[in-house]
Amino acid sequence: MSEAPLLSVVIPVYNEQAVLPEMYRRLTEVLEGMEESYEILLVNDGSRDRSLEIMIRLRKHDPRVSLVNLARNFGHQLAVTAGLDHARGRAVVIIDADLQDPPEVIPQMVALWREGYDVVYGQRQARAGESLFKKVSAAAFYRFLRRMTSVDIPVDTGDFRLISRRVVDAMGRLGEHHRFLRGMIAWLGFRQVALKYERAPRFAGQTKYPLRKMLRFAADATVSFSFLPLRAATALGFVVAAACLVYAGYAVWARLFAGVTVSGWTSLMVAVLFLGAVQLLSLGIIGEYLGRVYEEVKGRPLYVTDFVAQGPDDRALEGRDEPDRDERPPASP
Ligand code: UDP
Ligand code: MG
């Protein structure tokens, strides 16, 4: 058992008590049908429900389950990063806890890896059970990002993928805080291949990506992979300057030759407000970049772990009594 497994399956978990047992069951079924040795690496991202209890129990019953408990909620991308840092496999699969990515696809990923590919990314063909808004916004986002960046980030892919040890090690050297993993992996290069699959609806529970987090994520992706917004601010400056020049010419002409004293309160207001808006917008764009620069300069670790229980080492769990008591909520009177 102390030997490193061939395959690591990294699962970020945030408040997933409703899906964990089923996830474990389906994943184990798939993995046991394969010949590779494996570990299931659960990363608890500061869950506030009973996920941690469930994970500790899984770990105690199955030593192939490893557990990284983060000190608080660091967010999906950092939870996956923590998983990659701790994974010991020659190949690592990243998969969501909610069973939207079917574990049944993993053997095909492993087969492609055996053929020599370093990255096998899942590409969604269909997204069942997601709102029209999510589908449309996601489709638009991936296409927008493609135009904005020089890195060839494949469309309609999430983080569900297999990556080889070389890629995991290379990822370990990318220390940025605002992470867009799928973009970073695309940036690395190596031999990449798509594997089409159908994205299922969430098995249970609710999405952990409300609109606010989705927008953050989109901003992170754009800013980390593109200078275009900064350039857009410059371009906007030129356009406005040109327009102003034309108008100034007209104003002078009207005063000197047409004898018109400019009477326009309206035009004045429009110009002032418009310029103010353009300036604030540009400042905001600079701020987006500057804030991230500041974050990087602080040089903090990407995440902090509370404890790690992995392989044969169970010391971290000592003293944590198995919370096997009564699981059901007390019956209401
Ligand atoms: N997740 C996480 N930390 C967070 C938010 C989400 O570890 O702060 C995990 C979550 O448990 C799930 C995965 O990231 O395994 C994807 O989240 P979710 O399914 O809610 O996102 P969606 O599929 O709706 O985009
Ligand atoms: Mg999901």
C-alpha cells in the first residue's frame, strides 16, 4: 500500500454531503474495474455541512481514499491546485464531486494517456439539466475568451481531465494566485487531446457557482490571459481624443466664422459625462490588473492545509472519533 499509486483522482469538495457517498460508489466501481492502482484524493474546501465527516469515514473504511483538509474555503481552483500538489499518481484525473462529469469516462482517458497523450480534456457535448442562462453564458464566455487570448484554450471544456505527471509537475511551477486552471494547462502545451462526453445534471445539491462567482471567474480568466482590456482603454482614449479634436475644430470655426456663440449646455454635459465615464472605466480596468499584481507581490501561499491524511499515514485522523453515531436529524416532535 505504501507504494505510490498509478492513478490519482482529485476531487474538490465544498458542501457536497448529498453527493459524496454516491460519488464514491460510482467512482470506486469504475476504478476497481481497471487494472491500475489508484488513490482517491478528496480535498475538502472548507465545507460547512457534514462533508468532512463523510470523507473521514470514507477514509477510515478505504485506505485508497486520501484526504486534504484546507483551513478554510479557498475556492474551486485552489482546491484543485491543493489536490494536484498532493497527488502521487503517474497520471491525475480532476473531476467534480457532483457527478456532472461521469466517472465512467475515466478508463477512456487512461487509455489515451497510455497512448502517449499528456492531457486528455473532457469536452462537453451536451449539458443536461442546466439553466438556459448557464448554457448561453458559458458558450458566450468560452468564445469571448478565445478571441481575447493568445493561448489556445479549447471551448466547452471544464476542469474534468486527465493530466500526466509531467504536466502536474509543470503546473506546480506556476505560482499565480488567480488561477484559471484549464487555461494554464492549455498554456503549458504538451500533447493534448479532447474526449467528448455528455455532461449530466448535478446529482444532488446546488451549484456552488452563483452568478457572482462566475463573473469573478470570468474576470480572472480574462485578466490572467490577456492584456487586451488595457489596450482597449488606450484605444478608447484615441477614439475619444479624435472625436474631441473634430468637435473642437467645429467650435472654433463656429465662433470665428459663423458668429455662433456655442450655446450648448446639452453638448457640454454629454461630453463631460462621457469623458468621466471613459476615465472611470479605464481606471477600473487598470485596477483589475493592479489588484492582482498586489496579490501576487504579497507572495502568500496559495492555500493553507489543516491536515493531510494520505497513503498509510493516518496520524492526522487520530483522536478524531469516527462520527458514526446517529446520522439522521432528530425526528421532529
Ligand atoms: N467547489 C469547491 N470550492 C468552492 C466551490 C466549488 O471545491 O468554493 C467544488 C464543488 O464541490 C464541485 C466543484 O467544485 O466539486 C464544481 O462546483 P459546482 O458543481 O458547484 O460548479 P458548476 O458545475 O455548477 O459550475
Ligand atoms: Mg457542477
